[in-house]
Amino acid sequence: MLPLQLSITGLYSYQKKQSINFEELTDAGLFGIFGAVGSGKSSILEAIGFVLYGETDRLNKTDKRAYNMLNLKSDRAVIEFEFVNFEERKFKFVAEWKRKKRFEETTSIERFAYEWKDDKWIPLASADATVIIGLSYENFRRTIIIPQGKFSEFLSLKGKERSDMMKEIFNLQRFDLAYKVGSAQSITRTELDQLKGTLTGFESISAETITVLENEFSAAESQLKNDKTEMLLAETELQKLNTLKTNFEDLEKKKVALSALLLHKPDHDAFQKEIDVFEMTEQNFKAILQELYTNTIAIDKAKAQLLKVESDKNALTQNKKSNQIVIDELQTQFDQLEVSKNKVLDLESVEKVLNLQMDVDRIEKKIANATVFSSESEKKENELKQNLITILSDLTSLKSKKINGNILLEVGNWYNLQESIHTQLATKVERIKIIEEYQVQQKASFLELGLPIENWKKRIADQKEVLLSDKNIALSIQTKLLVSKELAHFTSSLHEGENCPLCGSLEHPNVMVTDDVSEELKNSDASILLLANKEKELTLVESKANKIDLAIAHAVEQLGITIAEKVALESELKHHFSNFIWKNFNAGDKSAFLDTKQQQQDLEKKIAELEINENDIRLQQQKIVNELKILMAENSVLENEKAAKKATLTNELSRIKVINFSDYEQSSTASIRDENNKLYQQNNYVATEHKTKTEAIALQNIELARLEVSVNLIQEQITSYQSAVQRLQKTIDNLLQTHQFASIEIVNSILSKNWDLVFEKNKTRQFVIDLKVAENAFAQAEELVANQLFTNRDFDEFTNTVAIKKEKFEVQLSHFSKVQDNLKRTIAAFAEKAELLQKFEVLNNRFVNLGVLANMFNASGFVNYVSSIYLQNLADVANVRFHRMTKNQLSLAINSSNEFEVIDYLNNGAQRSVKTLSGGQGFQASLCLALALAESVQSLNKNDKNFFFIDEGFGTQDAESISIVFETLQSLRKENRIVGIISHVAELQERIPRSISVTKNDERGSFISENWN
């Protein structure tokens, strides 16, 4: 990770926003952050860790982080941090929270994350930096951001804790294959058990069984062929009888059909004569009668149309006379229309003039009111100035009584941490008691199972071995008894002259004599069942013992951890009491602090109230000034509006032409508007009505001319239709005489049948054809059965014979299919059995090999081994610098517990604990390890550059050691290493060319300044 930019607002002593451009600092390779003790240097590292992970070592989650981290003079805290991760991707993390109306309350801390893509910040779903940076918070503060008190932590960690850290940093979990091997063992064991169960179903499958089934299949196949031949011959003969039966039945059907047609022949001949008469009448009379009907209808329609046209003509003439009367009545008003329109315009002008006069009066009244309001506002402003002077005096007095808020914050944090440690100690004591009681309960549970705690596993294994031996013996006895039972069954089935079911022999000279083993079989089954139940009970006991054993082991581990945590907390409490430095307060009595804090809160409350009053007065003053400005602007607008309206009024008076303004000067605008509307409506009515009636008369003249023409045409049509009717009547009379019809009614009666002539002719023609076809078919059917005999009794008897042969064939076919299926199933089962046996051998070998691997990976042994190799490599890399810093007197080594020790070359290379190092030597060793760890992390992440912060240790070095350390840090620039140091040592600040300084001011808080500009 490489930092780019950090800005802090309202965090601890940082009252106002302060920014650090890390790009300028990291370009130097080695840079520093300097300042006096308590200036806020370490807060910079804490801000980075908090914005990335939401965690801080100074305060836990129960310490009201949001309130205690927020500067007492700030209402809002914001941390923004930009950086580039090991994948060269740019990110920004933000944390912010605010103070609520009540001083002690704050909003929840909100954290956000963004990635720079396509020239803009894209929000991320999660604000957890673990995945982005590749380190947890604990390892981040051990390898990159190393705060006060944590620099030497990696050196002094216990073996297990250091191994866990190495696992995370170097992803050593990939070497932990214990779970995978255990899972594979479980799966393989399950598959083996399933295969054993499956193979028990194949005990009766053998090559001898297949040979017996093949012989049975050959015999069944031969018999099936014979039955099929007999059935096919019988079916052929039955088919011939079926054909003869069909011919006799067909002859009878055709005879019946011919008789039916001959029965209907007289009716058909009579119907044929009726059709001939209908055809002649239709040809001679239908068309002329239709034409006569059409002309008669046309005459009736023309007469009706003539009556309608004449009625329309009379109505139109009457309407024309009415329109002319209306025009005559409106003519006088229409002639005076122009004068009336001008009067409408004059009335509109009069109304506008009266409205303008009222607007001018209203504006003059507003101007007078504004003058009065202005004088009142000036008086109120003078009163507010006097009140403000009094409030400012009170504020100055109260602020002089305030105590530095940071002191109260630090004391409060001390008391909160003290209470937290006491609470944690009580929790640990209670947990130790619970764990010890739990251990006693679990040991009692073990004794209830009747097993020794020390060697219970061996006891269970011995019992399992005895049960397995008994089970094998019982199964062997059962197998022998089953064989005896089957042999007895075969012996009882032997009969003289029949094949032996086992060997197929027809002779049985020495038949075996067997005893009844049914009772012995029942006893054997009961014995096997009893052994199975004992095995289940033993498995259940083993499962319970395993759970209890694991619970006891876990309880022992947890008890050790809890006791260690309790001791650490007691040490931390003792150290915490030694840090109490405030003489005005008592470490054992918090009441004095709470009283002081309450007094300061009351003082802050009064100051806040006075500041609110001060702000309200200033707002009122500003409001009055703004109102006066607005009033002056409005007066100017009103004067301009007044002048504009007077000018408009004069213009409207000059536009009046027909009426006198003085006649309407005292009238209301409503009455003028009413008169104007009535006059306007009357003018519109006269103009519109005159125009409408004139246009209507013109259209009516045209319509009357058209109707006159229509009357003449209709009369001519009626005359033409009447002539045609007379002519057609004469033609019909002649046709009646020619065809000897007595009257036209007879003709109409014939034509009323309305037959489809083509259809009826086809129908009669088809009857003749059907009769001829039936006669021919009957003759052919007689020829097919000539000289042949057929009886249903003979046919039924032969059908039964065929059915019997067919049933016999189907029974044999079913038997053949069963034998064939049984043979195929047995062959497939034999092949499957061979395949299962082969698979069982492969799985059994795999299970043995997995057992070897499980022992290898048990209890993370392999991972710890790899971790020790990584740790030894770290020590080798660190020793290159550690040798030089200690003038080849000391080097680091790893003992069998994966813990660091020191080789002392001044004492014959003896090894001793790193805890024996002095403060300066411990710093040097920690620095070399941190550099080696950074190199490894860089190599792991394939990053060109990497950096870490150091926040302690330089004060423990003498001048010569500082020079050596400084030379080491400077040499890192050539290795693309970036190191930032935080210190108050002035000598270091003089030797580092690029740095920033943190200065704390009582009023402004902490602020940052750059030393290279």
C-alpha cells in the first residue's frame, strides 16, 4: 500500500481541517513527522487505521468512540484517506460523524469506500479494507502502520500467535490440507461401506448360475419355434374362412340394397314428369313476370317520391318568407352598427381610466405607510445594539472561567479505561469459575460411561476387536447351516426318473441323509442380531466419549487462555494506575472529576445560550437592514409605477370619441363593464343574424330551383313505367293461350315450388345410375360364392382351435422372455460384480493412503512447519541489518517453539531470550524484522514500492546508534523502500530533509506545516 493524501477534521486535537500530501513525502523515500509530546503526531496513524478498518487501540467500542474522538470545539469529524494498493488500484476511504444538539450526543460513525475509475470515484459495496490491502487490522498495525507500544510486538509474540500472523500475511492456509484429507477419508469410508453393502446382494451370482440359465434358455427357444409354426398354419386356414364369410355377407347386403332401389322406382318416374313441367314454365313465364313486378314497384316508389319533393318545396318556400321578415326588422340597427362599435371601445377606455385612478391612489397610500415603517425600524435597531453589548460582556466573563477540554477528555478516558479493565477482570474470573465447573461435569460424564479417562480409546478398540471376531464366527456358522438347509431341500426334491436340479443326472444311487437345521438357524440369527446390537451400543458409547473428550480438551485450552488474559488485564490495570498524572483529581475517586466536568458542561451550556442570543440579535439586526433596503427599493418601484399609470391614464382619455368621460366619471367600473358587455353582445347579434339570414335566403333560392327540376323528372318516369306495364300484360295473355294455362294463378303456383333445377335433374339421374350399379354388383357377388358352402358353426369351431394354439404360443413366449431376461440380468450382474470388486480394491488402497496423509496434516503440523521456514527466512534477512547495527555482536535465531532468541557472540554464541535485550537493542531488532517483513510482503504482492510507519524507539538510542539506524533507513531508498518515522527527537528532524511538523495551539488545536517549502 502506498499513501497519497490524508485530511483530518475535528479528530482529537485537530480542530480545523489539516491535509498531508504523502506523494511529496514518499518521493523522498525517508520522511518524518515531528512534534512535541502530545501534539497529535500519533493521531495521524490512528486516523489512517480507523478510516480503513473502523478500529483503534486507544478506545474500544464501549468507550463512546464518536464522542471521545470528536474535538470538543468541533461539531463534525471527517477523515479522508487516498492510497494505491498492491494491484496499483487507487482507493479513497472516508469516515465522518457529527455532534447532535445535545453536546454529549453524536451521530453514528459512517464509513465509505470508493475506487477511482474512468476519472471519477465509484462507491464500493463494503468499507472493509482487509481484501483491498490484503491484511487484517491486527497485522496491518504490526507490519505497515506501527503505533506506539506495538513496534516490538512481532518480536515478542508467542509462537502460536506469530504462526497465525504468518498464515494470514503469507496465505499459509493453502498448506492446511487436514480438512480436505479428513473429508476425503469420510467420503472414501462411506463409499467402501456402500460397496460392501452392495456386494452382499451379489453372493448368489456365479459362472455356474449362468450355465444353468443358458441351458434353460435353449430348451425354451426350441419349444417356442414349434408352437409358432403350428399357430401360423392354423391362422392361414382361418384367413381363408374369413374371406368366404365376408363374400356371403356381402351378397346379402347387395341383395337388400337392390330391393330398396326397385321399391322407389315408381315415385321416381312421377317426380321426373313434374320436373319437366316446371322447367317449361320457368323458361317461358319467369323472366316476364319478374319484369312486370319490377315496373309496378317502380311506379309506386316514383309516386311516393313525387309527394315528398312537393312537400319539401312548400316547406322551403315558407322558411324563405320567415327569413326575409327578420332581415327587414334588423335593417335599421344594422345601418347604425359602426357607431355602436365605437361606443363599445369608448366604454372600455373609460373603464381603464377609472381603474388607473384607483391604482394611483393605492400606490400613494403604500408610499405613506413605508415612511412610517422606516422610522420604527431605525428605533428597534438602536435597542438591539444595546442588548448585543451586554451579551458580549457576559460571554467574555464566562469564557475566562473555562478549563482546557483536552485535559478533561484525557482524564475521562483514563477513568473509562479503568472501569473497562475492572469489568473485563470480573468477566474473566467468572469465566474461569464456569470453565472449571464444566470440566468437573464432563469428567463425571466420562465416569458414567464406565471408561477410564486416560486410555479409553484402547479399551473401545479392544472391545471392537472382540465383537468383530465373534461376528465373523457367527456368520461362518450361519453360512454352513444355510448350505445344509439348501442341500436338504434338493434331497427332498429328488424323484426316480427325473433330472437332479444340481447335476442334471437321472440316477440317484446314494441320496444324502440330512438333519433339520431350522432351530439352529434361528439361534444363529438371534446371535448375529445380538452382536449387531452390541456393536451399535459400543459405537454410541464411543461417540459420546469422543464428544466428552473434545469438550474437556477445549475447556482446558479455554481455561489457559482465560487465565493468561486475566493476568494480562491485572498487569494492564497496574500499568494504568501508574499513568495517572493529574494532581487536581484522585485516581481512586471519580466524583471530583465528575463535578468539574458537570461545572464545565453547565458553563458550556450558558456560553452556548449566550452565543445563540448573540446570533439571534445579529440576525435581527441584519433582518432590519435587509427590510430597510427592500423598503427603499419598493418605494422607488412604486414611484415609477405611479408615473407610468398616470401616463397611461392620459393616453386612454385621448382615445374616447363618441361619449363624454364626465357622464361616467362617478359610475362604478362594474356598471360600465355591464353596459359595455350588453352593447357588445347586441352588436354581435345584429351583425351575425343579418349575415346568417341573408346567406340562408340565397341558399334557399338555389334549393327551390333544384326541387322544381326534380318534380318534372319524376312525372316523366311515372308515365314511362305505366306504358311498360301495359305492354307486358298483353304478352302474358298471349303466352297463357299458347301453353293452354287457364289463368296466371296456375303459372304462379307451379313457379312457387322454387326448385333448383340442376340439382333435381342430377338427383334423378343419380337414381338411375345407382339402380344399374346395384344390379351389376348383385350379379358379381353371386359369381364369387357359386358352388361353395359356409356355416357359422364350422367357422366358430375352427376359430376356437386357432385361439388355443395362439394362447399356447403366447404362454411359451412369456416363459421364453422371462428366461431370456433372467439370463441377461444375471450376466449383467456378474459383470457388475467384477467391476465392483475392482472398484473396492481401488477405494481400499485410497483409504489406506489417506490415513497416512491424515497423520501428516493432523493439528496443523504441516502448516506450522511451513510457517517456521518462512519465519527462519525472515530472521536470515533481518540478521543482515541486525549484525551491522550491533557491530556483529548479536543475531536473531528461531527456537523449537517458533519463538525468537538472540545469539550473543560476545558470550561464545550462547542463545538467550529476546526479553533480555535492552530498549535500544530491542528497537534495532524490531526495526530489522519490520524491514524484512515489508520486503516479504512486497515480494508476495508483486509491488514496486512499499512503506511502513515507525512511531517510537528513537529516544532509546544513543548518538552512535541513531547514526547507524539512520544510515540503514537511508539505504532503503535504493531498495524502493519508503519509511516514515514519527518522533520528537530534534536531531533526527535536522537530518531528514523532507518532513512535516505538528504543532498544538490552545485556541486553534493541532495544525500541520511542511518543512521543505
